[in-house]
Amino acid sequence: MTITEHTELIRRFADDFTALQEAVLARTNGMCAPEITAALGHASLAGRITVALAHADVLARGAVRRAELSAQLPERLRRLRAHARKVRRARSQAEAVCKEQRARRLPGRSRPVDMLDLRVARMASPAAFAEALRQELRDRGLPDGTPQAPESDLAQWAWARKTAGDELPAPVRELRDCHDDAFVQALLRDAREDENPYLPHDAVVERWSRHARVALAWGRYAIGQAERDVLACSLSARRTRLDALDDAYQDAAVLAARSCEALLRVTDLHGRMRACVTTRPFAELIAQCRAAALARFADADPELWHSVRELTVTHQAHCPERADNCPHCDRTLAAVLADAPPADTGEDGDGEHPTATVPADGDRYAVLADLPDTAVVAVADAAVADESALCGYGWAAEDGTTGYGDSLASSSGEAEVTGICAAVLSLLEHHEDAPVVLLCDSVEAVEAVNMALRSADPAAAHRTLLFPESRHLMDHLVRHRHRVQVRWLKGHIGHERNETADAFARLALRRATGRIPPSAARKEEVRLLRSLGSGAGPL
């Protein structure tokens, strides 16, 4: 095959999504011509291939689900499942290739390493260096707001200055300025109606990437509702509702592909932003501001500056990486000055929110010695589906009562919150005036519920709760906040009630998805109650 023909194939795949997806699936099934295989291996198609496989992955799982719900022949179901597994593997491999390519490109775009003494001074006394930098910026007439240029986010600061004054098209301004809910609705219209050509614009692409997961969650919500409708009727009457389920999977496939595309586009934007930092005039301005700030820092605290210089000069006399300004040594040297272990934080910060932390060892097993004798103690757990937003939850109380049910959740955290709320509300109804203590092994869910209880505001948990079902339950729970405590319990350590709650949650999910008939579910329920030694039965 000639180079020209090879180039034409690559160009065709880059411009024609359907042709690309067909070629990728043919390669996945081992039915791809050598010239097409060669073209698909071109680096410029790596990102597009991940988008095509994200779309195909959801459709393949949708085909399996329809076959399961329409009682297809076992042989056909086996073939569909095998195909879905192949597509899922191909998607994982394509994402790994794309990630590896991005990693290889990053070193060429990274900024030069600052001088070692500057980095050590900034880490040894960040507040003093930040104040020196603010003074320097003020004297130069440069903004020192958020982000604090040029220190807290060099790339964003330089990019904002480079693009300042650019006239945005009206649709882009509308997307940039609208409420989050309106933006998510725009993403859903983009998937279900007409593709929005303004989403990839630099001014909104980061917002697109942030909210793409939310839009995809609503796509899975539609799948969950369609599944419920299918399961609510007999096999003979399911055809129309199965068509609606197909439509929901089609929408979710587009949402998954667009979410993947958004990530690729925002990665490209960040690459261009980082490149901006290393080119004139921003690289020169940043270097000047930092050097001048370091001089101010030295004047303000000469004793600390003398220690920094003495330490760095001594270190560089023997460091094998001194020719590159000791790029990995600043944390250790700053820790020596502070007489503390080095902190594991990024140099400029990555803007991510802090993650939930596991409680201290003293609380990890949910010590309950401080509870009144009248307290009702229970453990809740949840399980989520792979294909849709359907989830199951279950709980087991110390008095032998149990319960389980199903709902819709955008994440495991939301499913756990739903289980907590359902368990507490049921126990409050059956135990008048008694306080209820609910244990759960999800840190995210425990923190979300406790924030809502402490503030007496259900909206405090809305970062975890996306769907109306969980928000409705939280509204009811907050009304009883004075009788409720929620604590973390380390999961899967053999705690009897925790294991029972987990088993009930999985049973509830199997019932909700139609993977266990009602008669078998009742037998499983009886078996779980017997294993718990409970005669009270479910509430």
C-alpha cells in the first residue's frame, strides 16, 4: 500500500466516525484488512478510537441487556456477551495507548525547572514567598487575585492573559454563563438532538469535561427507568418498552462518547496552556516576577534565606542532577529546614477537591459505648448496577429487623446514602422516640449525610445526591435529625450485620434488574434471615 493511500485512510477515519467505528470493531473481531490495521495504528487516531469504542461499549452492553430481558436463545446471548467483553477489552487497551501517548508528549511541553534555592525557599516558607510575590505583582500593576498569578496556576494565568480581549460568540458566552443545571441540559440535548458545535470552544471545554459525567449519569438514569418499565410487564408485552430501552442505550452511548471526547479536548487545551507558559513573553515575565519575589523574600527574612542558600549550595556540590537544577530535591531540602517529613503535594496544586479520609483508628470499628441503652443500632449497605443507574440497598438492625429495596443512583456514594436514609426512616417509624444510630462503610455517604444533619439543610448533601429519589429521602431524614446519628464502620471485616446488609443490597439489585425471579428472591431472603438468627423479619 502506498504512503498516499495510507494517508487517505487515516484522513477518512479522522473525518468519518461511522467508518472509524466499523474499522475498529472489525479489528476487535480479527476481521480487519492489513492496510486498515496499519492506518488505525497511527498516533493521530488514538483519541478518536477511544471515543468510538466508548460508544460501541455502551451499545454492546445494551444489546446484551435487551437479549436478557426478551428471553433470547442462550446461544445468541452467549455471542452477545462475548462480543461485549471483546469491546470492553478493546476500549481499555485503547485508553491505555492514549494515556501513554499523552505521557510521552508531556515532557516536551513542561516548563524549565526553577533554580533550586527559589523552589526550596517557596516550599520552606510558602506564606512569606506568596506575600513577596503579591508585592511584586502589585508594583508591576499585575493582578494578584484568583488565580494568584503567576504562582498558584501558571498555565491558567498565562492563558487568561494571552486570550484576554478575545470576542466570544454569543452561544459560547451563553454556555459559559448559564447555571450548571442548564449546562447539563445542553449536554443532554447535544446527545439526544443535535450536536452542539460550541462545546469544544476553549472558553467552555473545561466546563464540558466537568459536567459530562453528570450528563452521562442522567443517561444511565433513563436506562434504569426504561428497565423498570420493561420488567413491570410480561414477556409477551415487552416489545414497545424494549424499543424504549434501546433508545435510552443509544443516548447513553452518545453521552459516553462525548464525555470521552470532552476529556481529550480538555487535555489538548491544558497542553496548549502549559506550552504558553514556556514561550515568550510569558516565560520571561514569570521568571522576572519570581526572581524579584525571591529578592524581596531574602530582604524580609535574611536568616531563613541564609539557611536556604547554605543548604542548597552544600547539596548541589554533590548531587548528580545538579546540571538540571536538582529537579527532585527541593521537597527533601525544604523538609530539612522545617524539620518535618516532606509533604506529598503538587508544586502548583491541581485544583482538585480534598478526598474523604478514613476516621482515626480509635473510631474505625464504630465503638458504640457512648450510646444510650434505648438506641436502635443498624448497618446499611448498597450495590450498584454496571449498565444502568439501578441500585439496591439493604440494612440489618441489632434487634433482628431487616429491610431492603431498590432505587436509582448516579454513584455508589448516592446509593449508600439512599440505603442510609431508607433504613433510618423505617426504624424511626417502628421505634417511637428511640434514637437511631446507623452504621455504613462508605466514608463519602457518612460525610454527606452528616453534613446535611449538622446544617439542617438537605442541600448540603447535593454534591453526592443527583437524582430526585435520594434527595426526597434526604429531605425527610433531615426533619428527624435530632434522633439520628450516622457513623462509619469498616466494611467486610466479618461484622455480622454489615455482611447481612451487603447480602440484602445485592439481593435487592438482582430483583430490581430481573436477574432473580420473585420466588427465588423470597427463598434467598428466608435463608439470610435464618443465617442472622432473626425471627423478626424484614420491615
